[in-house]
Amino acid sequence: MDIANELRKIIDGTVLAPGDHGFDRARRPWNLTVDQPVRAVVEAAHAADVAALVRHARLAGLTVTAQPSGHGASGTTDGLILLRTGRLDELTIDPQARTARAGAGVKWGQVLKETSPHGLLGLAGSSPVVSVTGYTLGGGLSWFGRKHGWAADHVRAFDVVDADGTPARVTADSDPDLFWALRGGGGDYALVTAIEFDLHPAPVLYGGRMVWSADHAPALLDAYREVTATAPDELTVWYELLQIPGAPPTVVVDSTFLGDAATAEDLLRPFEKAAAPNSDTRAVLPIADLGTITAEPTDPAPGRSRAELLTGVDDRTAATLLERPIDPLLTVQLRHLGGALSRPADNGGATGPLTEPHALYMLGAAPDRDAETAVRERQDEIATALLSQTSGRKPYTFLAPGETAAAAFTAGTLERLRDVKRSHDPHGVFRANYPIPG
């Protein structure tokens, strides 16, 4: 059977198969070290295309995996149909109701641009080019999670296509089990075409980046420990060892604060007492400029990441992180968690409380196999040295190729997710980047 020709009969969008011009680019994930050997790529023109694809896949015994832009790809796509939802980019903001409705292709930068004039924000992360839907299905670990918790717990409704190809609106009342699973349990149960979620008032947003030379790393890590020990929920701080090729190593502290500049500067004063920064971009920011704080790359690139959740940052952890340069890694970062993330949410989703107070994130460039091996070995070395300080759990959105969804959930949550998968997709029509293991 010529899958591509069959799909072209029912799809208004674009269908590409191996050998077609543009196929390799269309199947390319955000992380260029990941290969996606799919049978075809469908770029949906609208939600009806998604429903038509699912109905065809169900009858033909095929499996569909959805990616708006390729973030979070695991490479486990052999033989699948890759659905691109980037053209589902309708966005509606209701400032009075403090809600947003975003199609599956909408990115966080678009949302924040539209909400900024109203003094409202969504629970976005650090990158403006990550899709709202993919991010939220994985829980959504936001700059503002300490104040508001997981982004997934602020979803009001999902527009989905179920495993029979039928469009549906999923809410806490219409299908409580599926609604629970989609809020942080990944996209293994239905294909989401749009999402409706709460916005939050932010009369003042303060944030920015401070940079020092690497010789101040120990004193600044002490300051990070001091600041995060008593930080209010409105303050989020990330400490980062940064090694850009061809440049001297540096230490970076990124922060956001939901409040006035004077209070934020007072809370962050220990960093300035440790050493005067070489540069400091902190200021009151328009909400639309949130993505400028870390200035993350906005184009695909080859890299290898690894994340761990830390039970604390004690002297042993500090010594491990600082004992020698981070080469060949680009970054070793600590993110302060806690606050609302650590507390049970009312009618919360599958993520559950994140009780670990810090996340460790490591990233290295991997332009070739040798570089990737060196990066992996250095990450393994650091993770092994910190084994007694890590919990073993990982946030779903931080999972990396070679890891599984089982690492993101408690045993009870994982079993409940399996039940939802069995009841809503018994024939395996859907496969998330990190599917729920059977």
C-alpha cells in the first residue's frame, strides 16, 4: 500500500513520503542528533485533517505520533506517521475571563506577545519557540511554577481527536480520567488540536541575567544556596556554569520575580555581595520579553541533555559541581523548584507534586558521534557522583533519548496512566515521544 497516496486523498494539508522533496526537513526534530525514520509526514491544515488521519490510521493498523515543532523527540518513530500540527496556530485571548485558547501549533512567544498588553501571563518556560500544547502535555515547568504550580494544572479544556478519529472537547466533567492524564501525562491517549488555559495577572514582572567570570563560581553557588533557602514563591533563580566554545568559562544567574524591582534586588543582593557582575540585564520587563532572559537558540541544533532532580544542594553537591571545568558540556545548571510545585494542586493532573527542591540540567553540543560520546560520559560522571543527592525521578519534559516515561511518575500514577491508555487507545493508534510503558 502506498501510504502517502492514500493519505493525500483525505488530507487537505501536505503529505510527504521518503524520496519526496522536503521529506527529510519535515521529519527533522529540534534536536538534530535524533533521527526520525517515519513512514510519512502529514502537515495538517486544520483539525479536520487530524481526524481524517486518525480514522485512516485506525482502520489501516498504523500509529501516529504528533509533534508541532519537534521539541522533545526521542527517536522512537520507526514505521510511524509523523503528524505536524504547526499550522493549527489559532490563538484567542480573553482578558476579562483571563483565559487563552491556543491551537496545537501555537508557541509560547505568540501567547506572551498577545497577553503582555493586558498585564497577563501564561505559565511559560524559558524558550519562546516551544509549543504551548507539547509543553503542557508534559506538565509545563514554568518560570512561575513556584508561584502557580505546573502549567498543566491550569488547563480548562482540551480539544482532541480520540482513537476512533472523533473530535471531542475534554474537561474535568466530560472525561475526568482523560483530562487528568493529558495534564502532564504526555500525549499518548488522544491527539490534542487545541488547549484552553488560565492566564494570571502580572502587574509587574522583573527579570534578567547576571554574568561573572568562572573564578567566582564557589561564592556565587553559596549565594544561590542562601537566596533559595528563603526565597518567596514569586522569585525563581537559576544558577548556571557556562562554557561557550572559544570563550572563557562564566557563571550565570537568571531570575524572574513577580513584583517590584526594589524588592527583587533586595532578595538577590547576596549575589552582588559575592562579586560584582560583569554584566547585568535585570530590569522590569514587558511580559512579551520573557524569552530574552536566557536568549536560548531559536533554531534546531545537535545536542545531548540530561536532567536530574536533587534532594538538596549540600556541600558535597557543590564540591562535585565545582571540582573541575565542565568541558565538554556547554552548561551545568541548577534550577530552584519548590513553592507551589511541591504542594498538591486542587484537582491536579498526572504530574503531581514535585517535592525535590532543585533540578540539575546538563547540556552539551553533539555535532558528531565522538562529541556526543564525550558529552554523555561527562554527564554520566556528574550524575553518578551525585547519586546520593538525586531522587531518581525526572520531569517528563526533561526526558532525553534513551530514557522512558516511567522515570517521570510514581508507581501509582504510572498504573493509572496505563489504565487510561488501555481504555482510550486500546489499539495503539497514538504514540507520544515518551510513551507510557505497557
